[in-house]
Amino acid sequence: MDLHLVHLYPDLLNLYGDRGNLVALRERAQRRGISVRVTQVRLIDRLPPDADLFLLGGGEDRQQVLVAQALHRWGEALRSAVARGAVVLAVCGGYQLLGHLYRAADGRELAGLGLLDVVTEHPGHGARRLVGNVVATCTLPEVGSLVGFENHGGRTRLGAQARPLARVRVGYGNNGEDGTEGAWAGTVFGTYLHGPILPKNPRFADFLLALALRRRHGPVALQPLDDRWEQAAHVAAAARAGVRLG
Amino acid sequence: MSLRLTGAVAAGKAVAYASRLLGLGGGTVLPGRVARWIFPPVLEHLAAGLEQVVVVSGTNGKTTTARLLARMLETGGVPAVHNRAGANLQAGLVASLVLASDVRGRPCRRAGVFEVDEATLPTVADALRPRVVVLTNLFRDQLDRYAELERVAEGWRRTLGRLPSAVVCYNADDPQVADVAQAAGRRVAFGIQDPSAGRSALEEAADVRYCYRCGVAYRYEVVFLSHAGHYGCPSCGWSRPVPEVRAERVTVRGTSGFEVELAWGGERLALRSRLPGLYNVYNVLAAAAAARCLGLSGDVVRQATESVAPAFGRGERLAWGGVTLQILLVKNPAGFNEVLRLVVPERPRALLLAIHDRTADGRDVSWLWDVEFEQLRGLDAHITVSGIRAEDMALRLKYAGWPEDKTTVEKDLVRALRRARESTPPGEVLFCLPTYTAMLELRRILARAGAVAPFWED
């Protein structure tokens, strides 16, 4: 079995150790004997048409503008990959760009890809950033609890076509008001959680792996791994946020 | 003379005295808080009594650069007020001045050398009225607090615009710092000229690769440290300014120091330092550039540089319980990568990684994933992992391919230190790599054991 992972714009959107998500997916696939190909896509590159999973991290405003331009150039390719069942995980800045619109702190508007029915608005540099440890309950029952660290100025609101990825137990989530965190639709997932999210949320990592493999290999039962250290980091991160997980 | 100024200074001194008497610590911050509470503009009034003020700011290298510079001034016969314990927010600056002033608010020294937190610089620059501003570098660090590097850079840019008579000594090898420095009226650039000291590729965690003027990717001929190197923009032509103070030849001797030949204005200067690693070449360059602006002689710079030993947590070696400890502070990906690059060639047999996530460390430990722990692969070593975020660190090691059976997780630092010592073969060095507050805790533990002096006596 094989898997093709694509890291989109790692040179621009890799502000918070988000490359750890790639490392986690690659390692967890390889430990199960799945051969993994990784493609790093930079600004000038075309998107590989046959990828199974795309990762998009977070960046500063300046870099986000550069990426937004690139995404518009290659947006059609990403949309058709998704239509063919490819999985997308986008974190923070990348999540914002998957929505319809991102209004930056200075009022400038960046049109997003519209792969998720969400809109993000930055209330301005004077507004409080939403920063801190997060513990949330994933709306995907096979995933369970999610832990991570959020740090964003933008407030994201979900439209009818997007479902929240999680309900916040501790932290702000999408906007600090409605208790939602992240969004998903079909095979596209957006989240504000750094940490990075996948290493210490191994059940979410495996959920995405299985979904990505299904595209070309049909339903796959992933063999369980020794996740004691992953679980220890998961529980410790929750405890740091004041939540005791069983 | 202002009664409130006198009151503020007297109260600050009393708080410091009481704090030490009660064993609460060195009083490097609280006296400043009290003094500011009594008389908010106390910093401006005290600093006005200094004839020359130098501020040192940037992500990495502040403490060591300021120490070097203070030693240079002292050697040159101008001892300086200096926040040497590293308290670099406004209260820490005030505290250092309060303790060095008489009750009428007159500093007992003519010069001041202050390391200043990079986000704090804009709020204290007007009060300090520095003659020289040293800008070391900008790396991603504590993103939960600073939000974005761009905003720190913007704050610096505005600050430099308000200080037309200050000379700005800046790191020409850091493209973001070099770009910011163009806002200054008077500039002196420093940098490493010797390409043999560098590498050819940018490491993963480099923050800046796209031109500040036109957005096109920089081309690097050589990289010394993260994104610091010889760069140029192939589109608009903006490139690294040729520095006036430059390291023409660099010979790094691992953890035991380096030799460097400087072009220093019109002079050549051969320096020898006991400070470890290439990153300290930058600190010596920064201090030497500032020294030139202050009119110090080459002999003074040479003598002072050779006399400075590593500070606690910055490569200092000490004996404890039958082993040698070397403690190297790790604060951010750029610094951690440099420390690993320094330690790995020594073929260490035992390491202690202590990761806290308090405010001063950065509450978000995601940055550990930007550190290249893959460098450790193949070492015959045991790693003890400790701190509030020990589990995160252990997980990072696992995903870097480090074997679980060569890792011990012990959250409590006292017990971890003992375990790490037990894992150190006789005659070998135990390398301790703590984050900032873990470093302070380590120091308290070692001070209780009689191995080091408390930090305020450093």
C-alpha cells in the first residue's frame, strides 16, 4: 500500500511547528508498512494531481498574502483533488484561507478557496488575540478528545455547509463565542490547533490516514500502534489546561 | 530634586534589601515595580543621569552581548550600570538603575548597558535615549507573546525613526534586521565574512526567505545560523550590506571557544573567546561594533573579550556530584538547533532536556517540532527528559527516530538531574539543555547543592 502526502508551502506556512503533522502522518503510515511519498510544494510549483493528502500550516499575514495568491493560481487543482477524494488538513492561517474570505487586521480582504463554508474576520490589532491551551471534544466520534494550543487574531464563523470539528472544553476555538473549534466538510478539515495537532492526537492522525488511504485502496483497517507516549503527551497537555482525561 | 523620585528610589532599594534578607531572591524586578508605582517616569529620570546609554535588543544573544559590552566599558575605565541578571522588561531596567543610584536619583556610574526585550524596546527607547542601539537578530520565539515577527520589526522601525542621533549597530546577515536598520539615521553593520564558517542550505525552521522589498525568494550564498547569512534578492537587487565590522576569519573550537579576525573600521583585530559556538561570534561582533561607536580602543576590546567566561546557562561548565555539567539555555528553534550543532560533535553520552511552558519560556511548545532533533540519531547517549512539558519533548524525540529505551521521562527536575547524573559515564560531560525558567530552576537546585552562586550574584 502507498500514500502520497503533500506539504503545501512549508517555506511560508510553517510558523508553529506544523511540520510535525507531516512527520506524524509519515511515521504512523511507515510503521504500518505503508510506503509514503512526500512532496513539498513551493510557491512556483504546480500541485501534484495524484496526491492523497494535503497539509497546509499557519503563517504571518505577509506570508498569508503570498500563499493566497498562489492558492488562487492553483485553487482549481486543489478543488478537483478534493472532488476525487483527497484529504486536506489546514491549520490556523491555512484554515482561514480555505474559507470564503479572510478580512485581515488592516481591513484588507483576501478571498479564500471556499472549500469550507466559513468566513474569518480579524477585528484589528487592538483586539485581544485568542491564545492558550485548548481541550476540545471532536465531533467525529472515533477521534474523541483533541488537545492543542491556539494563537490567532482572526474570528471564524461557520456557515450551514460546514460542521464544527470540535466543541471546546477549555480555550476559545473559532471565535471565542459559540464554543466551536475548527470545521470540516467531506474530506476537508480546518483547525486552529497547533501543538502540532497530529502527534499528540494520534486518533485524529489515524482517522485522516484511513480517510486518505480509502481514496485509492478502499476501506482500510489500520493496525494499532504502541501509542503510550502519544497518549501520555495527550493527557499531559489536557492536564496543563486543567482537564483530567481518564 | 524630586521628592517622588527620591521616594521611588528609596522604596526600591528597601524592597531589594528586604527581598534578599528574606531569601526571596535577588530583587532584580520587584524594586523596579515598586519604584514605578511610586513615580511612573522613574526610568526617564534615572537614565537622564547617564552620559552614555547602550541598549541591546534582539531574539538571541542579548545577555551575552550586553555582558561583553559592559566588560569592555569597564576595561576601558567606564564601568556601566547593567541589568546583568537578564531582567529585560521595563521593571528590570528600573531595578538595575535604582540599585545603582543614590537616593537623590543620581546614578553612581556614567554609562549604562541594558539588554532590552525586543517587544519592550519601543516603550523604553524614549526614556533611555540611547547613544547606541545594538540589534542582534530576529528569530521566531514565544509566538504566544510576540504574535508575529513582523510586528516586532515594525515596532523597531518606528522606534529607530524617533532616535535620529543614535547609532544603530545591526546584524547585516539577518535580512529582516538589516531591512529594519535602514530606518535609522546612523548605522554600523556587523556580520560574518568568512564563508567557510557557514553552510549552504537553509534549515527547516528559517523564518525569512522572501525579500522584504519585493516578495521574491532570497538567494543565499552561505548560511551561518538559521536565516542569517549572505543573501540577495534576484529580483529587486537588494542584498546584504557589506558590514564595517566583520569577521574575516573564524575558527570555532566546539564548546570551548573560538578565534576570530575582525576588520574593525580601518583596523584588524584578532580576538580569542571562551564562549561556545558560532552564535557567540555574532555576540562578540555586536559588542565590538558598539565598542567602536563608543570610542573604545582595540586593545580594550581584545582584553575584555578574552576575559569573558560563559554565564550560567550559556555554556558554563561546573562540577557537581562527581560529574561535569555543561548548561546551555535553549529558548527557540534557531537557538536550540545551534546548541545541538555544538553538542553533537562532542559525542555526548548523557543529556538532560528540561522543557517548561511558563510565560517566559513560551506557553506553546509547538516550537520543539521546528528543532532538528534528527541530528541526535546515531549518538551512543542516554537522554533524560524533564520539565512541565516532558511528555511533549519525549514524543518529539520518538518522532525524530530516537529510541524509547534510551530515553527516561522524569518530570520533576530534582529527580531528573539525579537520574541524568547516574546515566553519565565517569569522566563524561552531562549536557543540560533547559528552557529559560527550567534554567533558573536548575540554577536554584544547584545553588542549594552548593555548586553555583545564586543568580543575582552572577
